[in-house]
Amino acid sequence: MFCWAMGIFGTQQLLVGIISAAIKRDGVPTAAKSVACLCNAVMWIFFAINDLSYVLAGALPESMPADSIYANCGVLALFGAISFAGWKASGSVTPNFGAFHPQGRTQVPLLVAIANLLFFGVALAFFASDFMELQAPGVLSSLPGAMVKVKGKMVPAGPTEGPLPIILLILGNAGKCMLANCLSTLAICSVADEDTSYRLLRGWCLLQFFFLGTFARDGVLLVATGWPSPMRLFTFVQCFGVAFYMTDKMVGMPYKLTTKI
């Protein structure tokens, strides 16, 4: 289960890298690069504060030493500072909330991809245990540090005992990363043109097919463990449908990217 959770989080960290790689190209407007730096700065600093809060609240699982979190928060804060410096150096451009959407022909397929990810992002960021019970009923309650109902809400039996708390922590952070990727994409598109939106759509297509590969890997885990997965077929149809639609729209556009600006 830990490997499964890390796979989800790692896929979203990959999308952060894909978005950054797409925006760093010579043909991308400086305004889009500036907003991308701002979004990265906010995201890294948020996660530094978010992870530090687990230590200060005494909610850190026993399997994760506090020193490791302090070190990780320092790295995240450094990334945030570098991104903030890049934002200042590129003109301190802010998102255009009046045009907070992809541009041109890429608008609908990219919005479909974002809507699909938002569904999972909200579920994992705010309702991780409930969502997991829907996806794999009974599995979390079988783990050490299992779930019990307190005032109508499922919580770990021991706040720092067993592997369950860290699994929920990772899943929650994965959901937050999904939300950050969606908002970053919309913010970048708000100050750019169709060319930039196309670059982002191409990157999101790559990520979607990579995810389908991890989805197949998860099938091996399910078979090996015997865990129930009643929503697996629905999830595959939903995600494969989105991947096919957005990729079909992307490759169907006669498009030549700008290389210099």
C-alpha cells in the first residue's frame, strides 16, 4: 500500500517537472515563465509549511523521524526561494484571473484533463480515507494502526502507530500536488498564447499515458495481494477516455511550435 501511495505522489511530482520543462523553452513568452516561477515558489513553500506542521502538531508517524522532515522542509524552502528569485528576475508577472483558462484550440482538451485530475485531487486532499475505502474497501482497516470511527469520521486508531498514518499523509499530499498542478497550468495559460497552451497539453498527454502504465502496475499489486478494487474498471474507463480524447485532439491539430521569441 505504501508503494501504491508513493506511485500516485511520484506521478504528480513528475507532472511538476513536465510543466516546468515545457515552459522553459525559448519559444515560451517571458510572462508565462514568470508565472510558472511564481506558482512553483508558492507550491514549494506551501509543502515546506505543510510538512513542518505535521511535526509541530505531533502527528508524524513513528516510522518517519522528525529530522528527516526538517531536512526535507529545508530543501523545499530552498526550491521555493530559487523559484521566487526567478519570478522577481522575470518581471514579477501575476496570473490574469480574467483569462484563467487555456487558450485557442487547446482549451477544451486541456480543461477536460484538468477536470479529471481535480476529481482525484479534491478526493485525496480532503477525503483520503473515505476515498480509499471506496477504491479498496476494507484494506485500510486491515493494516496496523487501522481505522476506527470517531464522531462519525474514520481516523487511525493510534495517531502515530503503524504504517497507516504515513500512507494517508502521502495520499493527502498527492492530492494537494494534483490541485497545485491544475492551478499552475491554468495560471500559466492565463498570461500566454495558444502556443504555450499547446506545449502544456502535450506534456499533460505524456503524463496521462505514463499514469496508465502505473495503473497497470497497480493491477499486479492487486492480484498479488488479493485486495478488492470495485472502482478499478470505472477509473480505467474514465482515465483512458480522457487520455484518448486529449491526445486525439492534440495530434489532430496541424501545429508548428514557435522556437524563438
